[in-house]
Amino acid sequence: MKKARIISQSDEPFSNRQEAGLFLARELKRFQNANAVVLGIPRGGLVVACEIASGLNADLDVVLSRKLGAQSNPEFALGAISEDGHLFLNEMIAASFGNDDTYIAREKARQMEVIKQRILQYRGILPRVLLQNRIVIVTDDGVATGATMQAALWAVRQEKPQRLIAALPVGPADTIDKLAHDADEVLCLRVPSFFAAVGQYYSDFTQVEDDEVLAMLKKEAQRKGWDKKSDKE
């Protein structure tokens, strides 16, 4: 049964993304050494994911799926496109927003271009982890509308994981409830009574740059020995 587990309604800020990841790892301790995969949504989500993966002795990867935004409201997710180009479309929602096939094809192509750029950046460093029959934990540094996280969950679900978990430092109650329909479990550390923006709940919410993301991926590749395999090829 799908469920949301909320740890507190505190509005106390985290020191930084690393601290948020450490706290999430403690709450996910039952998955330690369980052959889990932790997927971070770039860029800030990867910082959180690194701490969770380290604490659980889990594999680390990025999720490169993109949401397909509605024509009248780009922040609203009609569906998602996965890294391999597979499209998940909520046809009922798409129809209710009046989005025709031409718009959906154009939006799919636009989002696929973004994914291709990130594949060129990231996958040469860290090959994609296969998710079928794995415990998969998807994380970000927080959610507001939840559309990006929802798109990631939709895309990951298509790969048939054994269990799909959304793990979040902070978010509003209505968004957490909504995400509970798309994951087997949602864990959120803090659900403040009056939610504003994700950055409000961090003392340090400095933007994560691409070179930091690449450094984190290189570190994971070294841990797995992928860098040595690339040298031999």
C-alpha cells in the first residue's frame, strides 16, 4: 500500500544539502547494504543523493527524465520522457488541458534535447545503472509543486524496480500526498505548516554548478572502478 511518512512539521532550516542527505540516510537505514540505487535529480538533488548512497552503501546515479509541461502551464506535468526516449503520458490530464498531438510531439522533442545534452555531459563519466528489480530511492533537495519529482517517478516506474521510494528533505503537505500515488513510499523529513520555497528551509542553498555534478559522478565512477575500465578500452 502506498504511503507517505512525514517525520516532522518543523520549519527549521537544514544547514545545507549534505546535512539533509545525512538525515534522510538515517531514516532509510533499513535499506543499508540492500543493493539499493539512489537517484539524484540534478543538480541539487545529486548532493543529497551522495550522502544517502554513502550512508546506505548503495549505488549512486542521476535521473535524467524530464517532465512534459502543459501548453497553458509549463510547470504542470502532463507526463514524462525517460532517458531512453520512452514517453509516459497521462492522457486524461493532457486531454483536459487541451494539448493536442502536435504540441505533445514538440514538447517531447524539446525535452529530449535537454536530456541528450546531459547524457553527453554525464554518461561519459558514469554509465547508467539498470533499475529493474532494484530498490530505487529518488531524491531532490526539496519539492514545491512536485512536477519534476513526479516525472522522475513516472520514468523510473517504467523500468520495473522492486520498490520505488521518493525521499525528500522538505515539501508542502499537498505535494507529498500527491507523490504518494506515484511511489511505493514517500519519506519527507519536514512538512512545514506554511510552505514558501525550498530555499527558505536551508541556511546554505548555494546553487550547485555543473562542475560539482561532474566531480560527484567521477567520484562514484572511481568507487565502482568505471574509470579504470574506460582507460582499458
